Amino acid sequence: MTLLFRTLSIAALSVTLMACEGPFGFMSGDELSGSVAEPPATWQFDEDYGFAELETRPEDPYSINLAYVQLKGQLYIYAGDTRTNWVQHIEQNPLIRFRLNETIYPVQAVRVNDQDELTAFAVEWTSRSVFQRDPLQFEEVWLYRLEARKPTADPNADDEV
């Protein structure tokens, strides 16, 4: 009876997880749902640091939960020195979607290479916890600033939100 109960519980959990859109905990998900809004000129959330969801690869949506940092009206996402799946997707296509609460912002991820901007981010990031990995300690850093999407020159390009 116990084996049957475990099997049914695992099956029920699997079906529940498959029915969810977006990421679940540390597991990646697919397309995010929610109200779509244009990104603001200056980001101004209640919290300067928090957790949100990121969707990459529009042709086969891949979404994850991740931390964000708001700094001087800019919004940043950070993978440390790890070239994660979402970093690889952004390298192929920087047009992503960022969801905070139930609002989705279609944005463009711009890799930060400016040393002053990286240093300002590092100070903010490491002030959150002694366990935060300092970006200034790595040779290569995957830090992105989220910006409004630039208009496309091709009127036939698929740039839907």
C-alpha cells in the first residue's frame, strides 16, 4: 500500500508541475503568463533587490526564477561567472521577458562591460549578504542591464511582446 501511495503521489506532483507555466522553484519552466506592460524609462520597484522570473528563447520559451537588483533606476540580472543556460540564450537573442508579480515586461538584455557600472553593481550586490559572489573577483562576469527593446529596422521581424 505504501509503494502505491508513493507512486500516486509522485505521479500527481509530476502532473501538477507539468501543468504550471513558468518556473517552479529551482526547476525551469516555459512561457510566462501575466499582464504585459511596457518597461518604464526608470525602474522603480518597492524593493531594490528581490526575486522575479526571466523568460528567454522566444521560439521555445525557457523561464527561470532569479534575483534582480535595482540600482539608480536601472535593473540588473546576474549569473556570476557561470555561463548558464539563460546566459547562452541571451547571447543568441537578447530579447527576453521579465516578470515581477503578475506583470511581464518585454525587454532587451544588454551585457555590462563598463568597469564603473560593474563596480557600482558589485558594491550593491555584495552588500546584500556575505554569501553573494563578488563580480569583481571573476575574470569573466555575466551581468545584464534590462532595457526597453529597441525598435527593429525590419517591419516583418517577429518582435511581439
